[in-house]
Amino acid sequence: MSEVVYIQINRNIEVSKRNITIGDVAGVYCNDKKIENDIKHICILELKDAGENKRKKERVCMSFLAVVKAISREYPDIEVNNLGENDFIVDYICEKKHSKTLQVILIAFVALFTFLGSMYAIMAYNNDVNTIEIFDKVYEIFGAQEAQGAKLLEITYGIGLALGIMVFYNHFAGVRFSSDPTPIEVEMDKYEKDVDDTLIDRSAAVNEEIS
């Protein structure tokens, strides 16, 4: 009776080396640990080194069939069961150390850009719905239309807006309020899935799948 090996591959795998093995992209299980270890070290993809002009990031669409073929060359009689994705993407990212000073500058720029953009969006919204007029109507209802300077509604509105933003984004100053993913993380995951699906569909359409 031939051995059975189980392979589990995720939709998108990031690697930092150009000689990619099955163990780099998949989880492998077999009762025979020697076979399991051998399969993990089978090379399924070799990215060409372009020297100084090599790209820092490369994406390659692959099929589970390429994994089966690579295993069959070494173990023709083995049974391979797929527990993961049929098509997947390998992201090669060249490891490069960045200056801490540059990282701080980039973070500060993004924070400032986000702050100014959010401030403009809130001001534009308040102007569209005429928030000041609404507050004046509320003051008039309660007989306080002559109040001047900082008013209670404006102060509580500002505080509530800040708290609402922090609760919505689920973190503040590096502290997460719960283990749930933030809305930005959810949207980024959706975007990555859409990108992966598009790349796989295009690869299949133009027959660029690596075998």
C-alpha cells in the first residue's frame, strides 16, 4: 500500500528566497516522517536572479498540479491529497533593512496626511448638513439661543466624534480595544483577495501557469 501525503496550501504565500520548496508554501503531513521531510525540501519554483536590476517584489501564480508533479518525480507511487487551495500565489519580497529615521518620517507623513484628510471630510460633512444651525435650533428649543463662546453641544459633539472614531477603528495609540480586526484590516483583506483572484484568473486565461 502506497503512502499518503496531505498538502495544505494557503491562497497567498510570502517568501524571501528565490529557490522555493514545497515546505515554504505548504503544510505537509505524512505518516512516514522521512518522506514528509523529503517532500518539504522538493523545489517547485526557481526565480531568476536579475542581479542589481532584480525587482524587490515578484508575484507568481501557481497551481496545486505543479506541486503534485514535483512530488511525483521523486515519489511516483505516493498518493497526494489536497487540503488547501487549488490555485495560489507566491509573493517574493526581497528583504531589505530600512532606516529607522526614514520609517519615522514616513509614519509622520501618513499620520499628518490622514489627520488633515479626516479633518477636511468632517468639516465638509458638518457644512453639508449645517450642523451649527441644528445646534442653534436645539439651543432655541431649550431657551439658550443667546449663549456665546464654547457651548455644551459643540464640546460633547467633539468628544463623541473622537470616541466614535476610536471605537470604530478599534485601536488608539497602538492599543487595541478588542481582538477583532479593524475595518481597515478587513478592507485590506478583501482587496488582497480580489487582487489574488484577478491574478489567478488572468494567469489561467493566458496560460501562464507554472508547472
